[in-house]
Amino acid sequence: MPKQPPPPARGRDREATEQLILAAAKEVLAEAGFAGFGVNAIARRAGCDKQLIYRYYRGLDGLADAIGADLATTLSEELKPLSTPAPRTYGELMRRLALGLLDLLRRDRLMQQINAWEAASPSPLVKRLIAARAKRMGMWMFEMRGTLQPPAGVDAPAINAIIVAAVQQLVVSAAANGEFSGMPLREDAHWQRLRAAIVALINGVYAD
């Protein structure tokens, strides 16, 4: 006799199960990468029937969207304290963003992995996660920028892309090798030196 799918959960039970599956999916992704990111592995980690993954998330694509949205929410919450008080200059805005992103990436193993996969394995699932993160960061920038303008003649989108890419690569290299281009990135003193360098670069481009 074929196995019957589990009955639909309701209310808080369903919400709790969805969160359990999402947490399990993030853990599997962080530990095993996309090679091990499968419905069976996630169901085992969550301790639930795999049919619930299809029911609540429509499978792996839906889970990737949910993880991307969850990471975007995390990013938003991490950036929120940087919004008060409102930045007075464009340079101050970029200093907050660069340093806030640096701190967040150093703490979040999954975001580190996603940054590494973005360059090495740009699969459709990775692209979904990257798109959700980029959308949230763009919204934060739009909300915070207001009427602030970069100095005349400065290609701000290109400069900002370089700053964000540098922050991401430095954190990924630190996690993988403990250094980047001969610069050690193992101790707090190393990161304080790096933070000072980031601020100096931003100040040089976006003079307040």
C-alpha cells in the first residue's frame, strides 16, 4: 500500500514546521554545500517527512528563495542599527555599509559560503540567493541615501561595487586561508588594520 502524505498542519504547527525545515536547510547548505543540498538530507536534518518540504516550499527552488529572503532579513536587521542617526554625508553612508557588511560576513558562515559559490559555482540556486541579498542591500541603500549625493565626477556605482566585492573576498579568503595576498587575517588586530584601511579608502573617494 503506498505511503500516504502527512496531513496538513495548521496555524502555529505549520509555522513551526516551516521554520524547522528552513533552519535545517540552512545548516545542510552551510555544511555540505549545494552538492549535499537535497530534499532527503534536509528532511533527515529536520526530522520530518520530505513531502512537507514540497508542500510548504515547492522543493529546493522554493527553499532557496526562502533562504535568500531569510538572509536578506538578517542583513536588514544587521544594517538597521547603522541607520541611526541618519548619515550626514554619502561618505558616512558608505563607511557604515562597508564596515557593517564586513562584521556581518565574518559572523555568518552561510553568507561566506554563498560569496564563495558566487564566484566558483554560479548555479541557478546560488543566483537566487545572491539576487535576494542584492535586493535587500539595494533597498537599504535607497532608503538611507535619501538626498545624499556622491561628489561630482565620481562613478559611485562602480566604486561601491569594488568596495563590496573587496569586503566579500577578504572575508572568504580569511575563512579559507587566514590571509589575503600575504596579509594575515586571523586576529582582531589584523581586522582593525583592515577596517582602518577601508575607512581611509572611502574617505579618499568620498571626501566629506
